[in-house]
Amino acid sequence: MSQFSSQWLNTLKPNFKVLPFKERLLCGIGALLGLALSSLISWWVLGDLNAWYIAPMGASSVLLFAVPASPLAQPWNIVVGNSIAAMIGVTCALYMPNLTEAFSVAVALSIILMMSTDSLHPPSGAVAITAVLGGHSVHELGYQFVIYPVLLNSVLLLAIAIIYNRLLGKDYPQVAQVNTRTTDPTPTQRVTIQPQDIQDVLEQQTELLDVSEYDIQKLILAVQEKVNARANVPFTCQEIMSKDVIRLKQTDDIQVALNVFKHMNLMSLPVVNEQDELVGTLALYNVMEWLQRSIDLRGSWENQVKHIMQRQVVTVRPQQPIHDLIPYFVEKSFNYIPVVEGACLVGMVSRSDMIAVLNQHIIYLENKKH
């Protein structure tokens, strides 16, 4: 009986990824900071106003800090959804004397209008109910309830959520597409599942899915990378990398770096310290920006490579299989990736190295056919 009960309970659970404890803790801390700060600011702005903060913001914080990738948690949804619900709730409270009828109609109309304006936000249903059942202090505000506290609370909580999620490295708000450089599908998508294929399938769905088309595209690309990893590509980075790598010292003068770019016809170079440890990269556009600043300011205190280099660098290990590099060259248009042993720069894998491997693999398959 207990086993049956356990199985039955498991059928009620959602198919939902359980985050590590650290991530769960950060979500809770985000909600704590968001609600506390937005509440204090609202109180400071509105002063003695009784309805200076509303309970539905707690539900909004769950979406904004726990599942910021959800389409229902995007800025448009919280601002427009809450505003629509507040306006409808106030209207129903003014013209429908029966409270049960008023809040029922308010929630129903809010759902219809939010779905029609692509601004569905579940906590907005509670906003509509608050407008009806909020008591004398809320009813006294009338349509001002839409501006404050609803819109004020929403914007403040949203601003804090954007800052907090960005500090954690989360992509919030969600961007519109995977390939941000062009509206075309990415190279991988062109030969596998394209965005239009996803749109065609979603149009046939009769239920609203709490996942964006953008997230579906990302998941498919990630799955495709896992599939590619199972392909029989025997090479590792150390087998195809260039070992005689042109590099800059972080203490080199920027004019020296410019001369290297000029004579070597390169777009970017790795930067190392005195121990030959990789500490950054310098692109030609970094130097161009420095030149422009120097002209605008008639001189600049920045005179060494370390002052203008990019310190965050994607690296690989010598024994790493080269299929790990494919997403960077194909999807992110990298021209090269440094190879490090420990922290020391030992080689470089370029786009041309990858093309050479691909060509060799094609020749191998053709020979195998014959």
C-alpha cells in the first residue's frame, strides 16, 4: 500500500529540474533582496499611504528570481500584466457591488486580455483580486491604484531582478533569438532543426507551454552538441594545435601591439605574463578603440596591453577532444581558441585547423566507401 501511495504521489510531481542547493539559496536571497528593497523604496515614495505594497509581488518574485527564463517572468509580462489586472479589478470593484462576482469577473477578464496582449503573468490574477477585496484603503485610491502601488511595485521589483540576475550571469530579460548577429538560423540549425520547424510545431499546440521558443532552440542546439560529441572524431587539441604561437606580453606597449597586428595581419592575439601564463586576449578593435579615446582625450593614461586587453578567455586543454570546440567556431564565430596546460599557453587551435580536420575526415569517409 505504501509503495502504491508513493508511486501515486510521484505521478503528481512535475517533471521539473531540481537545482543544486547553492542555486536554490541564491534564488531565495534574490527574492529577499527584491521584496525588501522594493518595499522600502515604495514606503519611502508613498509615505503614509496604507496600500504602499501589495501581496501579489511575492508571487511575482517567485517567477523573477526562481524561474527568470520563463516567458511569464519577462518585463513585459509583469508590467503590462499587472497593470491590466489592476485596471480591470478597480473597474469591477466600482461597478459590481457583489464582491464574489466582481473579483471572479476581474480575474477572468484579466486572463483574456493578458493572453490577447501576450502579457500573461500568473500573479496578476491576485492583483485583480486585491483591487476588489483590498478594503477601504484600496477602494479609496480608485484608478490611482494602477499607478501606485501596482505599477510602482512592479517596476521596482523588476529593476532589482534584472540587476540581481545579471550579476549572477543569468540571461535576463531573455533575448529574442539564439543567433543575435543575424535573423538567419545558425549554421547548426540550417542542417538540423530550424526555428521555423519549431514555430510550425508550436502553432499546432492547443495548450500554452511555460517555455519560450528561444529556450527550445537553445535546448535543441545543446542536444545536437551532445549528439555530435558521439561522432567518431579521434583528434584531440594537442594533435592539431599550432605550438609556435605569436603572443603579446601584458607589459608590452600598445604601439608595439599595433605593429604586431600590422605586420602579422591578425585580428587578435593572446596575452601572457612573465611566467608565460595566459592572462587575456587583445583584439585589433580594442586597439582601435584605444586610439579613438586617445584622440578624443588628447592623450591617455593607458599605455600597456594589460590596460585594454580582455581578461575573460575561453580556453581548452591539450587532451580535450576537438568536438568540444565546434560550438565556439560554428555558433559563436571564434577565430581561434588558446590551449593551456595548467595556466601556461602551449598552443592555439584555429578555424583553419578545424577545417583541415574536417577535410581529412571527409577524405577518410570517401576512401572507406571505395
